Amino acid sequence: NYFNRASAPETEDFEYAEERAQALADAAALKRLAVDYMHPEVGVKTTDGASMGRNYFNRASAPETEDFEYAEERAQALADAAALKRLAVDYMHPEVGVKTTDGASMGRNYFNRAS
């Protein structure tokens, strides 16, 4: 075999192999960090039984974080955003059609009629 002969050059040096392994380990660590950042619902897993933390936002003595007026305004803004999303979906997907709840409403299609 051409590659296994005694006079064949080395295919990869030990230094390059170590460097490649280190680069792959760094990429795997960055991927873990990216997954942790993009999915905060997963939570943090620890192996140390002595580690602990304190939540300063849900304690009984924490100050009120949102006023009633701001909560109403936020709810209104979210409702407006949901209505705009429905309009955007209706605009971008005309194949869905129009659904009506009024039995007396009607319309005429001028594009598919026989005459």
C-alpha cells in the first residue's frame, strides 16, 4: 500500500493532532454555552452539594416590580401585537381563507363565475 510503506511521510504530527483536539474541545464548550444561553428553561445542573443561591426577586420583602397601570399598558400592547400578528398571517397566507361567524354575511366571487 502506498500510504503504509516505510518511506511514506507522516500523515499528521502529534502537535497538530493535539491542537486539533483542543480546537474541537473548545468548539464543544462553546456549543454547550450557546445551548445554555438559548434554552434558559433547562436550568442549571450542579454536582456540588454545598452550592446554593438566593432569589432576590421572589422573596417576601422584595419591592413591587410592576405597577397596575404598567401591567394594563403591557397587556394592551401584547393584545395589539397579537392582533397585528393575526393580520400579518392573514396577509401572508391567502390560501387559508376567511372564516366568518355571521350567518347573514355573504359575498360574490367575480373571478370564478360562469358569465
